[in-house]
Amino acid sequence: MYRRYRTAENQEKREKAKAKEIVAACWELIEEQCKNNENVGTKNSSEESVEGPWRIVRVFVSSTFTDFFCEREVLVKKVFPELREWCEERMIHLVECDLRWGVPKDTDSEETIQCCLEELDRCHAETNGCPFFINLLGERYGWIPEGKDLGNDLKELYMWVPNTSITFMEILHGAYRSCNPNAVFFFRNSEVINDIPEDFQKRFVDKEILNKCQLKELKKQLKIKFPNQVFNYDCKYSGMSEKAGRKRVILEGLDTFAEKTLTFFKSRISQFYPDSNTTKAGNDKALEHQEQIQFMERKAHFVIGQDELIDKLLAYAKGKDPIDYKIEGEQTAFVRDPEFWKSEDGDNLMVCLSGAVGQGKTSLLAKLVKKALKVGLNVFYHFAGISENSVQRNILLKRLAEFITGEQIDIPEDTNDVTEFFMKVIREEFTKLRQIENQILIVLDGMNELADRDQYKHLNWLPPRFPGNVRAIVSTSSDHLPTLHRLKEHTCFLINIPQLKKSEAKEVIAQYLIMFNKKLDNDQMDIILSKPSSLNPLWLTLLAEQLRTFGDFRTLDQHIQSLSDSVDGLLEGILRDVVAYDDSGKMEKALCILAITQGLPEIDMQNILGDMDIQEPIPALYWSKIRRVLKPFTYMAGVDRNMRFIHGTFYENIEKLYLSDKKAQIMYHTVVVDYLMFWCANNIVKRLKVPFHCQRAELYDKLVDFMHHSESAAMLGDYMRSMYLQSARCMQIADPVLKVTMPVVLCRGCSNAYRGFKATHYPLNKDACVICGTYVFGHRVSEAYLCLRHSQGQSKLLGKCRLCDMAIRKDENGRIADFMGCPGKLCIHCSSGIGAKRCSYIGKRK
């Protein structure tokens, strides 16, 4: 027994000695390579970078897979979304290179290794040999390929070091040989392994002696080579998960790891691109211009399909009419007056692009704009709906007029109609453009999103035809018929955006995933394309994002099968996951608030998710987590950074999931009302949202109080104020022919007082409507009456002041003497239709 023990001990010593010799030989070879070669194996990338002012940053993630699942999930779902948002503010596209899956199933070992190292080549080429690189090391060294697994070309190209793992070669190629300042290394504390169940520890610890020796020396050399770029971090075991049919160890406490990663890359990217500073626009015009540019870049960055249509539109922009598209137009012009614009027979017809919501009109036009700019065309573009200012027609017209004239335009103080002023400026410039050869393309997207979309004068500023070399492409949703018919008041080229083809849908998925170095095999792609919604661009986009962030290649087939084949079903799954994995406890509330308000400014979202009793916003850490998770599905619009969902389907699905119960609806509407009335400082938001939410929460007393005493409500028009208050008005009939009704009366004190918070905003009560406060005059004034319930305590000889409940004596005919007070009146809005015969009580309904 003793001899056998000594034999095993000696065998282990011999193996360790041999392993140390191999390790020493490896590092000797590495040092020699570092002296004689720079940027070994780096190929020149033929891939073009993003055009224009935008740059690309690729972050390569290197580690063994099974033992670093949790850390990679933190990177992909928390760190990189925040870093991407930070980069976008600096006009940088962030692409994370997480190769946990994406290599086809039938790929051999050599191809797999080559895929990994070629991705590093792309990172090398875009950063002058210093790729952004993060490596995670624990107690596993990784798989060491044998000589037969590596072809001679691969060995020669990357100067492969024998007896080393793929992870090691990634470190060597991505950081060590070039002494890369953009590389960071994280060593996990090994103590956490003691808490992991014994059956699963083999996933976290290497047993082979050579692997252990290699790993120990690797960590030592990295600390020597990169003393300021190596960090240790702690975490703890928190249990097992069986999601997707596979047991997996869950580690938590990775916040410090995430924060250090984020800090490091922000610092290095700032140094690598020192001129990429956040744009600080000094006024609304500059900010709107910058938002238009950034939105166009984001939308144009990834557009697949519709190449034929884009080429035809580009040809139109250069002066060639699309003869194969039908020309449509109404016989009668309602508001787009050709006489005003002095159109001539030789002027150009515009192109009207229409399609259902989610069909990709905006992305298509963004790509068109980018192509037109690239070929040297002079392009004006405006995407409506991306900000508060973008939906205002006068903002659009000011931008267009300044673009055409090439100079800043100030509106004269005595201007009565701003829209007409800009129309005249543009008309004068159009007259000049008929005489010169300037080629101009005007692209106007989402005209159905403009604030005046339901008004009679909607698009009255849009010329019927465009002069000289000016070409115009205008888009609208086919679901909003008023805009579509307004565009067709005059003849135009009408193009309905075609549905994607199967081949294009396949390309959408493939190209989206290849940006993140992932690839589906043919069977997986066939499963996706067999689903009924596979030709819907929105469904494809959501599906691709779901697949991109999925981290386990072993269960990928099951995951694809489990995804819903409808937009609503896929969204429902996404929303449920978002709430389930939220660790702030506020995600469901955030979704519901966004849904019922149709979007709120970011600062108001932070406040409303906090403690409203003591007026303390949600902690910044929690808010940043919520914002990052919702980032792929929302956008920030306008100066106030209004947070909205990218598509109306999100609102519908949230309402179905979390707001189907009326009690839940009333609860959230009440929360919004309480916040807006007692904390919010934004008068515009209050004016636009308080009345609606008071109605939905059935808070009629608060609605009346807001309308009569709030400075925000004073800015509402008379008609709107009347319409809102009708919902708080008693529904009973109070016809004066009925003897049980009583007239509304005001005492002398109240009749000569002002109802509003400022005298300048309302008339005296004796001259104001008792419901909405509008000034009443003329022969159409109606007297206000109360129904039987709300006239209790009154009689023919005794009335009660509607405002202060003071008793008022009447004469034998039931009239009030002038010195005692006056009868209540109704304005034309509140008395229209049956309004004159309805009870004039407003407030809480009993």
C-alpha cells in the first residue's frame, strides 16, 4: 500500500515537473515572438466603417464558457446596454463580441478557432492594433487543442503556441503581444467554488495538471505585464437555475465587477476618441438638428431588404421619374392651394410612400437619406415623432426654410400667422430655384405624427408640386386616412411599401446576428421562417434581439421553438421576462406608467417611481437599471427627454398584461394624478395630462379643482376646458319646465369675485360660465339649473350660492334681486346640444 502511494506521488511529481517544463517553453517562445513580431496574425479588414461622423467600437469578450455564464449575462444585459447608450451620445456604435454561440453545428475545431481569432482581427483593424478586450479568468484554463485540430495555415498566421488553450491564444492575440492598453482582465475569487454543489464544481475547476500550471503562470504574467489593468472581484453562490431545460449555477454579487468594467471602457474609449464629446446644443433648433442626425444614423445603420425600392427612390432624387409607379390624386384641392404656390406644368410630382405601422418606412427612408448624402445630393430630412419639437409644423417649416435659404430666419414680432410666413419664404425661394440647377432632395417622414394631424389645415403648407431640380418624398402610415387623403389632394407618385420576401427576412436575421458574430444553422433559420409573422419587420427585429442576448448554445434550438410566432405573443414574453428579472421591484410600475401616460419625461419617471410621500425620486442605481433594460424598446424624445415606447404594440400588450383589471387602471391613473398635481413642476406636462388621468381615475373633484385653480389649466382653450369638465358634470336632466329643478345662483360676494388663480385669466363669476369659467355674452347665453338631487335645501323663495353655499333670498317669482347676487350662466360650449338641459353640478359623483 505504501509503495503504491509512493508510486502515485512520484508520478504526480513527474507530471508537475513535465508541465512546468512545457509552461516554461511556452513563455520562452512567447517572449521571443513579442521581440520579433508586432501585431502577429492581424489581417487588414476590408470591411468599411460606418460612414459619416459615427465610429464603431467592438468589445471582444474572452473567457471559458460554462463557468462564466453569469458574468457574461451581466455584461450583455447590464454593462453593454449602458455603455452603448453612453457611446451613442458620442456618436459611437458599440458592438459586443460575445461568441458563446453563433458557430454552426457542423463546424470543425479549426473553423471554430479561426472564427474567434478572425473576429479579433476585425477589432485589431478598427483600433490600430489595440482592440477593446475583456478577459475573465477563474480556475479553468480551457480546452487545449491537439496538433490535428489545427491546420498549418492557422498555426503560421497566428504563430500558435503549442500546448495552450483557445482562451490563452485570444489573450495572446488580443492583448499580450501588443501590450494592449484597451484590454482589461478580471480574476474571480476562487473561494466561491467551495459553496457550489460538488456535482457542478467540475464546470469551474480544471483537474489536469498541465492546465493548472498554465493557468497559474498566465495569471502571474498578466499581473506583471498589465499591473493597472488586472482586477480581482468577489461573488457568491445563490442557487441553481433550470431555465431552458438545463441546470446552471447562479452567481450573484457582481455589481462591483460590472461597475469596474463600465468605468474602464468609458475611460479607454474617451481616450481613444477624445473628440467624441457629448453634443451640447445651445437652443431648440440646434438640439432638434442633432436629434434628427442621430436618429437617421441609428435607423440607417441596419436596414435589410427593399434595395430595389431604395434604388428607384434614389434615381427619382437624381431627376428620373419612377415611370412604373402609379400616379394618383384627387380632383379637388381642399387646403393645399396651387394658386398660392404658383405651380407650373413642368414642376415635379412628389412621391408619397405609405404602409402599415411597423413595415419599416422610417428605416427605409433613413437608409435612402444616407445613400443620397453619400453620392453628394443636397438633402433636407425631417423625421416626425422622434421628439416633442419634431411634431410641430412650424419647427419643421423653419428648418426647411433655413435649409433652402441657407441662412437663419427670425420671425417678425408683428407676424400673425407663423405658418403662412414660412410658406411665403419657401415660395419665394422656389421661384429662384426654377432658374438655377441646384439639386435638392426633401424627405419628410411620418406626416401622420404631426401635432395638427386631425385639424382641417393639416399639411396646408405642403406644395402640390416642387420646382426645378427639387424632389420630395413624403411618407405616412396607411392607417391614418386623413393624412393619406391630404397627400393625395394633388397628383403624386403613390408607392405602397412592399412586404418583405422570404429571402429578405432571412437576410434580416442573418445580418443582424452577424454584427454580433452569431450565426444560425439552416434548420434553425427554417424554423424561424416557417412562423406566420416571419415577414413582419417588427417581429423580426424583436426576435433577433432576443436571440442576440441568449447565452446558452446547448439549448438554442429549444429557445427558438419556444418563441411566439406572433408580434403580440413575442412582446408578451419579452415583457414578462423584463418584469421577472427586475431586481429593483419597480419595473411593472414603470411599464404601466409609461403605458397609461403614453410617455413621460425622464425626470418625471424617476420621481413617480420614487417615494411620493416625502417627494424623493427612485435611487439613481435602480433607475439606471430600469432604463438600461428598457433601452432597446424605448426612445427619448425632445428637450425634456420624453420616454416613449418605439411602437404602439407595446402599449397594447402592457394594458393586456397588467392593466386589464379596472381597479389596476384606476390605481395607476390615481398615482399619476397625485404626482402631477402635488409634485410635478412641468406646467406643460400637467396641462396635457392631468385632465385625462383625472377622468380615467374618476377623480372628478380633483379635475374640477385643477381646472378652476391651476395655473397650468389656465393655458387651456375654452373649448378644451369645457370638454374636460363635461365628464365631471351630473348626468341628470334639469329642464326648467320641470318644477323640481332649481336655477343655479351666486351670492353678491362670489358673483363679483374671480374664480381663477389670477384675475387676468378669468372674468368675474357673474360674467363666467358656472362650469368652465368661460366669458359668457350675447343672446346665446343659457341659464344653469340643478337637478332634484343637487338642489336639495333650496326652494322657490330660498336659493344657495353654488360656490360658497350661502343662503340667498328670492322674490315671490323666484328671482334674485341684483344687490343679492345673480343667476348662474352657461357658455355656448357647455350649453350646446342637450347641455342646456343637464344639471350644472360638477364634482364627485355619488
